[in-house]
Amino acid sequence: MTATYIIDIMRKLNDNNRYKLTFFAINIARVRGVSPVKAIQLIESGEIDLKDVEEFVIKSLQKVQPNKDKEDKNE
């Protein structure tokens, strides 16, 4: 995959953060069991929403995981 391809994807997604895109692609690759290149292709095709990936990454990096029971009661 060339750098030009990544830049084209960033323009299409209207996101100029190459590091964030790479970080998300690596996490998608780990979760889905695909290559990072395939993960970027999934992002580009729209199969994977970056907002969902961002939320998943944030939750996975939290040291204290929120209880689902408490969240459900608050709603």
C-alpha cells in the first residue's frame, strides 16, 4: 500500500490524522483477524464506522471498565 493511497483515504474520510487511521486499522486488524491493509480497505468501503472503532479503542484502553448494569439503570 502506498502513502498516496492512505492520503486518498484520509481525504475521502475528511480526516487528516494519519496516525489515528493507522492506529484504528491495527486495532481492527487484531479484532477481526485480518491484515492492516484489509482493515484500511474496510474503513474505506464504509463497512466499519470510525466512530464505533474510536469508542471501542477508548473503552479498551480504560483501566476501569464501566459496569453495564449502572449504565442501564441511569438511562
